[in-house]
Amino acid sequence: MIDLEEKMSGDNDEMVLALMTPSHEYDAYVLHEAVEGLGASEATLIGILCTRSPKVPHFGLVLMIFKEGANLT
């Protein structure tokens, strides 16, 4: 994801990242960005955590990637 991010510029870079990144990796990336720095983006946290079912394997992958912090920055 970092290589793709470095090669892009403009207003559409976030959309392209979202489309080109596996959904579980992108969700982990967005969660990381939402809690990084001063204050958390509550709308982002709620949007991801409340719309993903913990019974779906995708949610487990998101949490695993988020906890490991792999390729998020």
C-alpha cells in the first residue's frame, strides 16, 4: 500500500487506495488513521466497527492487522 500511496497525488488518491487495497487491510489502515494523533475520529471508528460483523473472517483480519500495526504507516 505504501508504494501505491507514494506514486499518487491529487484528490482521488484516497479513493484509489480504497479500491486497490484488500478491504481488511484498508479497514485496518483507516482505523489506525482514525486513532492516530490528538483525538479520535469517532465517526470513522463507529462506521467501521459497527458495520462489520465480528463473526465474519474479515473482521478478525482487520483486528489482527490493526494489532500488529503491519504496513499501516
